[in-house]
Amino acid sequence: MILVIAHDYPDLSAEGICTKNLVDLLLSKGIPVLVLAGAPPGGSKSSFQQGLLSVEYVPDPQLAHPLHPWRKGYLKAMELTTGVVEQSSLWIKPAVARGQALLKSNPKVKAIYSRAVPGAGNVAGYYLSRRWPLPWIAHFGDPWPNAYLEAKSLVSRNLKRLSFNYWREKIFRRSHALTFASWRLQDYYTSRDPAIGEKSFTLPHLYVQYPHGSEEADRGQENPGETLTLLHCGNLYGLRKPHSLLSGLARVFASSSIKPNQIRLVFCGPAQWDLSRLIRELHLQDSAVALGKVSHEKSLAWQRSADVLVVIEADVPQSPFLPSKLIEYLSFPKPILALTPPDSQVAELLKAQPLPSVDVRDPAAIARAIRQLHSLREQRQLSRLRPSESLINRFSGEIIWATFQTLLGRLNLTLDAGPVSPMQS
């Protein structure tokens, strides 16, 4: 039996969905799982128990008058002292208290596995590990360093970086094992801290085969037969910007006979920028549209109906990030257009694929890729650019499970199947 601490489980963010997929894998192997998760203040999520799964939701505390200067200062202090951005920093204390109650009522729990982002999961795991003599596994998903990548001022960025580094070191020292979302991310940290090498493992996002339904029915509208539909799903923020993609699309119309009604670009997800304004500034209103944040189910429906699925990566040298959306895209037999630095983890994964990645800094190269995709769409040859089975297999459940078993063996742990004790109110 294992206690999983994940603030965003099962669907508050992409990381929450990734955690759910991993929990489902553990359940399929007969391992009982307790999940300690967050919930919006005043939300309607109810804790439940079903078979080998037990989920306890702990709502984020609600600050009275959150915009009051004193309250804003308190929240900022919590962010800086916990290394956790946003209101989830307030979740740590009640989560630790609830976690202690869960461990008391479930003595068969053999290990604690905390997940980040957000960092609230790992910070809560740190405090629980100090109170309970159980092996603790901490997962570093990407991008944990949101705190300083997104900071608006140099002072704020440096303070958040110091806080992040402080908590990272505490988690590295205290944990019994570490898992990382990509091979590059593990290499990045182990090269700087060789002492953690023996207890570090790469546990990437899990490939899940989502059902393929009727495309038009799923999306609720007709996909024009002669239109190439490009779809970007996911959050755009910080260094993960839409500008080069939009500039590349504008170049397509300016330098070829392709008309705006022949290519449709859809943004599905939240964005730090006013995408509609950016689209208007480049005169792309007839081709591009921003839907804003949608449910995961609607996002999957759009993925089923699009022709090409787009990944936009941050322009970070030797980027170690492996976007969970890239792995989700593999569920659909579609070309993946990945805009990423040429020396990134994503570029390395896709270099042998039918459609290699494109430099995120080069709108001209992006325009060439879009023109190629449009030409293949007209020839009904897009299927030639589908990702290979060998790439999909790298993220299969059996591969992930084998890595997890190796990790458990390193800790001399056996997670036997058995009933989950009823939760105490």
C-alpha cells in the first residue's frame, strides 16, 4: 500500500492527470493506493473509496479578503518560505495534518510518494517523512522551477530561486528515492549533485490509449474537408510563448498561395498573453482562434479531430523538460509538430521520427514545416508523419512499471495487495 501526495490529482492540471495515470497503473498491478489531493476552496469534491483506491481531498484554505495588502503579503511570504507558488502553499499545513491521520488509520502503508508540480506535494511529503519512519519517494515533474521562471522582477525572481534551491536540497537530502519526468532532468540534477545518483530514476509521463470516437461528433462541429487543422493544447506562460508559431503562420500566407481558410490554428488552453489580440495584430483572424481553458474531455475531443498536434517548448538551452502533452498526443495517430530548442529533450526524442522537431526560435522554419504539412494534407499523405511505435513504447505502462519495480527493489519494498482502511472523518 502506498500513500500518494499530489495537490492537483486527478485533473486540476496536466501534472494531476499524469499522477492519475500513474495511480491507475499501480491499481492495475493490484497495489492499494491512498491519494492525498487538493481541491479548490469551497469546492464540491468529496473524498471516496472504491476498491483498492482511496482519495482524500483537502481543500485549499480560503483567505478572507485575499486582495487586502496584508493578505497578499502573507501569501507572498508563504510562497517564498515554502518554495511553492500560488495559493497551494496554504494547502501544505492541513495536508500534513490529514496525512498523519491517514497514516494512523492505515498501518499497512509501506511508502510515501509525493508529486510536484506544484511543489506543495513534495513539501508536504517532506514534513510527513519527518514524522513517520517510512520510505519517501519524491517526484520532480517539469517545470518545478515555475517560481523563478515566471517571476516578473529580478528581486522576486532571485528570492524565489533561493527558496526553490533551499527546498530542493532539503528534499534531495531527506528523500529515500527521487524520480524525474525526463532523462535530461535527471542528468541535470545528478551531474550537479552526484550524491543523489544512486537513488535517482527517470519516471516519465505514462502513455495512455484514449478511445478514438467520431471526430466531428466529439468536437461538435464539422471539420472542413480541405482545411489543415493545427491544434495546440496546454498552458502557455513564461518562456513557453505562442509568438513564433503565429509569426510562422503569418509567413505562410505572405509567401505562398495558401489562403487563410485553408489552414486553421486552434489554441486550446490558458495563456498568459491575450491570444486574440496577438492574432488580430498579425491579421490571422480568419485562420487562428483561441478557445481558452477547456475541460480535459473537450481537449481530448479536439485532439481526435485535428490533423496535426502542436507542442510549444520554452526557449531554454539544453531544455530538460518533457511536456506531458507530448505523451498524451501519442494516443492519437497524428503528426506532432514540436517547436523546441534544437538541443532539447524533446528534439532528442523526435530526431529519428518522420516529423522531426522545428526550432522554436525560427519562424521561417516553422512556416516551411506548416507548408509541408499543408501539401501532405492535400495529397492525403499526412499519415506518413505519425510517430513511430518505438517512440510510443518508451512511455508504455510496462516500461514505467518495470522502472517502478526497480525503484521498489532498491528500497527493499514489497507493496502487497490488500484492503484500504476506511477513512476517518
